[in-house]
Amino acid sequence: MRILGIDYGDRRIGLAVSDPTQTAVTGLPTLHWDGQDLEAVCRELSGILAGYAEDGSPVGRIVLGIPLRTDGTEGPAAQKIRRFGERLAQTFDTPVDVYDERHTTEESRAALRPTGWSGKKKKAKLDMMSALLILRGYLDARRPDPPRPERT
């Protein structure tokens, strides 16, 4: 089963998807929207999800990055993203989890800094990179710790 990672924004939505073994993650094209028409976003996501289902490796879970405050509490932005997640869960009948995205934008900017790309190109990749980091962090957090060798 694949997992779709989403970095929700009021103008752009970054996307990433795992492979069926949930080992590797791949960035997908960023969705651009007007911040109002969730139906359009759901239609685009529906096409993406349908493509993976047709390939025989469907997306069985969605993970949304949620911006927690430094003290770990949720503000208005987090509540907005939770509502978006509820909409996705209902629309696609798919479980939706949230993952703390507090530092993904800064990490994405740092990762893109050495590329030498123009500001426009970096901005275009920033949301996808954030979705990659959200999904990678979520997958890593779900993995059991590898056994450690005993000390003698």
C-alpha cells in the first residue's frame, strides 16, 4: 500500500507518494489552487489516486503535515488542515493521519539552497520538498527501531 504525503497551503499543495513497500518516497507535481475551491483539489487528487489504483498499487493512507506551535499546541492553521483532512477522508474513504511539519519549510529551503536554481524554480519545488519531508518523517516514525547488538 502506498501513502500520499501532503503539504497543504492556501495557494499550493505539495505532494509526495511512497512506493508500495513504504521505503522510498517520490515527489509529485505541486497542485496550484485559489484557496477556495476544494472540489477542484479533490478532483485533481482523485485522478492521482485513480492512477495508482489502476497500476495495482493503490494509495491506502494519506498523511497531512500539520503546523504545530513550538509548545506543541494547535493554532487556527492546524484546525484548517484538520478540516481539510476530514474532507479528504470522507471524499476518498481513506484514513488520514497528521504529522508535525514544524520545520519542514526551513529544511526544504536549506536542501534547495545549494542547487543554484532561480528563486522561481526553488519556490516551485519548495512545497513538493516539504511533502517529501513530511512523508519521510511519518514513515520513519512508524518504523520499529532496529535491534541493537548486545554489549559484552
